[in-house]
Amino acid sequence: MRILLIAPMVPRQRGGGAIPVLLHAQLTGLLAANEVTLVSSVGDDPGEAEAADELLGAGVDAHFVDRRVPASALRRNRRRARLAATWLGRPWPWRTVWFAPPQMQLTIDRLAAGRRFDVVAVEDSSMSVFRLPAGVPAVLTEHEAFRAEAPAWSSAPLSRRPQALLSALDWRRWEGFQCQAWSRFPLIQVFSRGDAAEIGAAAPELEPRLRVNPFGLVLPASLPAAEEGDDTVLFVGNFTHPPNRDAALWLANEIMPLLRPRCRARLRIVGTLPPPEILALHADDVEVFADAPDLDPHFAAAAVVLAPIRTGGGMRMKVLEAIARRKAVVTTPLGAEGFNVFSPEPPLAIAADAEGIAAATAALLGDRERRQALAARARDYAETNFAPAPWATRLEAIYAEAGAPLAAGGGASGGEPRTAREPF
């Protein structure tokens, strides 16, 4: 299959968030049996340019647009003016303005003029604004059907009120933008049943187009149990994402006070760009690590990984990274979304409230044999369902289905209405 893959970020195994990591697994899996042409952009995140060079050096058919901040003041000002004019002149959220530079459209047009593709895979609704090759079926992956609460701009400090007002105006664009983006595609892939339900509720007419397909990961080495500390619990997250900030605050302020009387426990909070309220959680038995260059030492030291997720959508990379490393995980029903697609009882300890999470964590900390048995089942589950090969097989099935209605002369949604389903 000849696949044109359009992505907002450079695929890389050690990214600053979930999207680069899952894109790396997606590209790895698909390249085993397909011709993949990647179109993306290079930003200023540490390691992003190096990851792009590595892909090109490995012979990947990749085409990158440079959206890094220019060195000269004149070019920086021109760039700011272009971004501002685009946001003011189009009904796009800022995320789309940022990740969809016009040079990407030129690259897509050039490739479409000289090559033939069987399917276009569009990753993230921010990429949905591009004009795609005519007559080629396209699949949109909505990475997270989640809309944060409206920013309370009127209560912001005066010095921050203009920025808060812009954020509130940008927030109002999301609902209409996403519905319009979804309507352009014959099939829409999501990572969890929860996201399928969210999209189906927002746009019931799109429900037949939804496909649930949990993402994958290039599996890291299984970590030896001998290195873990019996009292260390770990939370990992990118703190630019509001659900991760909420989870860390809930964990430190409400769950840890319930855990302390039950057992000895030390909490490590490790994440990207922690704001002041997260850094302030540091205490005698709570450590906060900002922008750790390598997560492996933290995972290795952890007896239990906690993912107390209360808000958000999609699927949790932090949970997949933990089970792939052979770690016992305690999470919420929301944190288990995507992992319950392959089994109604995935190898996770699941609790819905602070009391239940504390009890489940204490039980695992106090029973090494039980903890290691859960971790072993979790690693097996990751190998079976979330490695690049099984994920690529599911992706190929969705891509093939997207082309079937066109081959048969059908319309965008193709055939009789169906509920959201899994491609396996």
C-alpha cells in the first residue's frame, strides 16, 4: 500500500509528548510492508531536528517543513505577523495555525502531482485543513476528542487578561472546527471508545465513519524487577496538557494523604514543563523532576506507576509506556480507556476515587509477588496488542476500508450505517 502520512510533529521514539512517540511506532509498523511518504514539520522542541535528520539518514521518504523560530529579528517579526494574520483571517484554532504552515500545502501538492497514493493518513485534526490529493481516500486520526474547560479570562490578573481573552476566543473555535474537520473524511480513527462516543454525541451523522483503534508503541526493554524500590510510586506526564496537571495535583493533595497511613510510599512526579503549582508539590515524601532527559531510571525505580486521570480523552501513553516496561499500573476507568478494547479486564488495577486508588496502590506495594504477576501480564498484553506490528495490521485494515467505497462507487460514508467499531 502506498501511504501519504501527514503529521503535525516529527516521529521520534523519545518525544516530548505522546504524539511523536506513537507516530514513531506507526511509521515503524507501516514501513514493514508498505511504501510510506511522510510530510511533517520541524519545530523547536529539543531533539526534534535531530530526529528528522535521523529519519532522512535511515532512508525514510520524509519531507519536512521548517517551522522553527528564525534567527533574525526581521524574519521573526514577519513570522509573527503571518501567524497572527492567519489566526485572524481564518476560523482555525491556534493549534492548527501553529502546526499547519502553508509550506506543507506546497509539499503535499508537489507530491500529489508526481506520485500516486492509495490512501492519505491525516494525523490530528490540526492537519485537516490541507487540500489532499484528488480521488485518494483519506483517513483522519483524531488523537483526542477532548475540549478543556473555557478559560476564565475575566478573573485573570490584569497583566495576563489580554492573553487570557485570546485563549477564550480560541477555545470557542474548537467545536465548530472539529465538526467541520471530521465531516471531510470517509473514516475517522480514534484511540478509545470514549472518544468515539464523544464524537458520536457531537455529530451523530458521523457515527458510521468512526473506527476505534488503540495506538501502539515501539516496546522498550522490559525492566528487571530487582531494580525497583518497594516503596516508590511514579507519575509521569507532560504538564502542558491540563488533564496531567489535574492528575498530579489530585495525586499529591488527596491520594497521598490516604496512602500514607496504609504503607510507606515515596512519590516521584516526573514531567515536561511543570508549572509552579506542580513544582510546589515537593515534600519529604514527594519528589518533582522537571524535564527529565531519560524516563527509564524513574520507571526502573518504581514499584507502582500511578495514572489517576479524571479528565481528558484519547488514550494514555503514560499507561502504555509503563505496562510495556513490565510495571504494575493503578489508574482510573478513564485512564484505562483504549486498553479495555482488547479485553474487558485489562491487566491494570482500576479504581474510580481517591480512596480506591490509595487502597489498590497499598495492596500492590505490600505484595511483591502479586505486583510482579500483574506487571508480567501487562507486558504480555502490550506485546500482543500494542507493538508496531499488530497496530500496523489494524491500521492497514482501516486504510483498505477507506478505499473500498470509492472502488465500489460509493459515497463518503460507504454502505449501510454502522456504529463505531474496531478493525479486528
